[in-house]
Amino acid sequence: MRDLLDVEFTGEVWHWRGPSPFYFITVPVEECTILKEEWTFASYGWGMIPVTASIGRTVWDTSLFSKDGSYVVPLKDAVRGAEELDEGDVAHVQLSLRLTSRARRTAH
């Protein structure tokens, strides 16, 4: 396994209007391939991957959700408010793998 990576991409904010509405940005295919090849050892639950995400000046801990063969980044209201993001806006996202204690054991 090569060194852990940071992943950067630009994506559009979209709103999921399910029983628990939430906003997301979908990780592009190329970056999803990297995540699947390099970061799945750190996944937990339903294939979620713990990350530290940043958009603009806002940094937060979250987990990528697996959706339709891709990953999505959930955007808390506090993040959207701080960065003035709404549905349809485009944002530059940076992700860093956040190793849990289980992932640290698996990586060695």
C-alpha cells in the first residue's frame, strides 16, 4: 500500500429529500477509484470511510457514505452556512483519511 493520500475535487451540492433530508457532494469517479483501492481498509459500518473534510476555511470530521457505487460527502448545515453553499453550488473539496483505531491496526 502506498502512503495515505489526500483527495481533492470539485463537485456540485445536491439535496436528498428523503425522510432525513441532507445535502451532499458526490465524489467524482476517478477519486472514488482511489478511495476504493487505497482507503477501504479504513471503512466501517456500511462502507463508510472516516475523513477530515474541508471546503474553503471550514474543516470538519465526517464520513463518506457509499451511494450507488460512488461516495458522497455529507454537508452539515454549519458547513453550508459558513461557506454560503446551497443546492446547485459548486465547491472545491479536500479530504484526508481519518484513521480510527481499528483502521490503524489494519494498516500495519
